[in-house]
Amino acid sequence: MVSLLRKSMRWAITVSLISAFIACILSVSSQTVLRGMSWGGGMMVLLMIVAIGIGFDMLGIAAAAASEKPLHAMAAQKIPGAKEAIGIVRRADQFSNFCNDVVGDISGVISGAVAVAVVASFVISFPEWKLSSGVVDIVLVSLISALTVGGKALGKTLSIHYSNQIIFRVGRFFYWINRQFRLSLFHVKSNKKRKRKRGVIRAPRTD
């Protein structure tokens, strides 16, 4: 129990620091990209951020819903990516936390900031809407919220029904990353031990 709490505490501190770093990078990047961009381009960036949040939410749900048994069968056949997929399932709590909470929450915060920038750019392009900028802001935020909630609802259904297929493809991605950069992300080693054959008489060693 104590070791589990210590492990969870270490992961919580690590993921908090990672979240702060990613949020800082994405905030600066989004502001830099949106600077001087038209409201149409800003909308494309906004939709991309929403899509990233939905996609990572699907991955987190799939990791929690996947089972190891069919992945072990693939690993026994030495299919590339199967061992990485098993590693993801075994670390489903951390993987889901990163995908659902870290990326999901950051996407929500960044999308809100981008929405404000899009509204400001829209008002500059169409001065006649300046007095109604509050209405445009409300409509855009409502639209983004609807897309996010609806996309995640659809994504959860797909993730639960096709969890193993999704995680296997993620495992294939990490397999490629490991091969290209000589890493061992989510890779699990086989624990099979060689068994001595019974009934085999070994000849005595001669020096």
C-alpha cells in the first residue's frame, strides 16, 4: 500500500511538471502562430486543437478498456508492436492519465485562448460585428464545446469496442519509435525461462 502511494505520488509530481511544460510551450506556440493570422486560419488551428483533444481522449479510454490476452497471442507470433501494446495496457493508469487529463485539459485551456484570438481577428475583419463581439464569442465557445463533447462521446464508443485494435496500432507506433531512436518505450521483455528437458542424460564433462 505504501509503495503504491509512493509510486502514485512520484507519477503525480512528474506528470504535473510535464503538464506545466507542455502548456507553456503550446501557449507560446499558439499565440505565435495566430499572430497576424486571419480568423479563418485561426478557426483551422482551433479545430485542430479540438481534434487532438478528442484523439488523445480515445487513446486513454482504449488503454483502460484493452485486455492483454489477445496481445499476448500476437506477441507469441512476434508481431511488431505487440509487446509495446502490452506495456501500454500494463501502464493503463499512467497512459490514460496523460492522454485524458494532461493532453485533454491542456487542449481545453488552449482552445479557449485560441477562441478569444479568433473572435478578435473576426471583429477586425468585420468591423460591423464589433458591437456584437460578445455574441460571436458565445456562439464560438458553444460550438467548440458541442464539437468537443460530441466528438469525445463518439470516440469513447469506438475506443471501448475497438480498444485492442487501437492500442495495437499505438504499440506499432512506439515500436517504430523504439527502432528508430533505440529506445524501449512501453517495451516488455519475455519472462519465459528455459526449462531443462526431463529424461535427458547429459554426458559428464571431461577436462
